[in-house]
Amino acid sequence: MPKIICSQFDEFERVMLRINSRFIPTKPGTHDWLHHSVDLGDVTIAINQLGSGTIHSGAMYKGTYSLFIPLSRPGSCRIYGQEMEPGLIGWFVPDVETYSYSREALLWLGITIEQKHILQWVAQQPENFLPGLKAHRVGLGNTKMIDELADLIKRALHVDAIDPFAAQPARCLETLREQVLDASYFAVQSVGPSDERSHGRPRLSRQAIIRKAATFIDASFDDSISVRDLCAACRVSSRTLHSVFLEEIGVSPHRYLMLKRLSAIHIALTRGGTDRTVASICAKYGVWDFGRFASLYRRVFGVLPSQALRQ
């Protein structure tokens, strides 16, 4: 996947011009210029670093939306009129120019999402969808949700640097894409007020929501199920689903899906034929971060996946 680390602005600029961004350095560089991206089809994740203070302008291409998550220290950047601070996230819509100014070297994460996914989000929350489809929005969101999204992107880029996703099975890319879409949706929805509470309690009982979710998971487990899929199947909001799972089961929907996947992999490892490998089994279930998977597996089952396979 595209990755450059350079000491000169010119090489960095050539890469960024391909994605419709323009940068004007305002002082000599103090850091390397960095761009590393992973193309997941209709979703792209990236980490970028400006090597010096810079003025930026640009617009998203038609049919694509973008999220911006700054990683540098507070006060080092002003974007769309908003001073950078912890919990800040930017939402940028197609064909609308935006400007930013960084006083020093700036590190940030970017997620680019094709419009079809955004329209699905709107369909799920027709009255409540934030922040909107036609205007940029930069504001403070739920710090935990934004941190979870940032951690996911950083882990994926770290894995790609070691074992490029281009060489991994398609199922791994699909799983990562769904995880990125899920985390992006919740981070975006956390920006600004929501009138979701005004709709009252869910029409289904909490037990009925759990039964409906469990049935959907069991029937669709061979596919890459996301938390958004569960919301759509149960016809409830993400906040309601999260609350119901915590109160009725004791874990979030995301963790429940993770534990179900771990359990399925454990069964495949311990009951599979002698010709199967940990890598082939994990690929079937869309595991893309093997280091994290092995750690989670050991935490749950007390042994490494390779040990379970040998036993």
C-alpha cells in the first residue's frame, strides 16, 4: 500500500496532489513528511504527517466523505475555524473547499468513505443523522469512541507495514473495512447533540432485541457482520443496542461479536483436520491482526492458537 517517508516537501506534495489536497509550507521542516494509506476498496485509511507549519486547502472528490482525527498536541492546528483539542474530529463532505492552518509539524489520521455507505447510515437514522451530508463539521465527540477508531486505524496501518494487506485474503480486508465503518459511524454520530432520547423506549422488549440479534448473528455468521447490521436487523439505534447488550448480557455488541468469532475459531482449531493451519482458519473468519487475535485468544482460552491446534 502507498507509503512514503521523506525529508523534503516536494515528494510528499506529489502524493497528496493525487488526492486533491494542496499544502503551502510556512517555515522550514522540523520533522519528516509521511503518508501511509491502506485501500480497502470503498474505504481508505491513512496516517499523514506534515513536516512543518503548513497552510492546507482542498476538497473531497465527488461521492466521497472523509473523517479527520488529529494526533498532535492541542493548539498546533486550526481547522475549519476550530482550534485542535482532545476529542476533536472533522467531517468533510464532497466538492466543498476547506482550509486549515498548522503552526508546526502535524500528525493526523484520515478515513475516506464512499457515499453509498453514508447513505446507508442516513437510512438507519433518517431523523437523527449527524453531522449532515452537505456541509463540513468540526467539533468535539465522544472521546472514547474517537480513541477506539484511532486505535483501530493505527493497528491496521502497523499490520500493513509488516504484512501488507494486498497479500492477505479478501475476507480479512472485508472484516477490517466493516470494523472501520462501524467505528467511524459511532464516532461521527457522537459529534454534537442528538435527539435520540426523545423517541422513548424501544418498541421491542430488551429480551426480544437480544433474541432477534442472536438469531441474526447465528443465521449470518459466515458473513462479515457489523454492529450496524445488528441495528438494522433489530430496528433499533446503535445507542439502544449498546445499552440493551450491556444490561442483558454484560458486554457490548462489538465484544459479543468478537467473542462469537473467537469461539468459532476455537472450535475450528480444536476439531479441524490435521491439514489445517492457524493462518487458514483465521483467514476464513476474517482475522487481519494476528498479534492482537493471539493475545485475545490466549486471554479467553488460556493458550495460544498454535497450542490449541497442536492439542
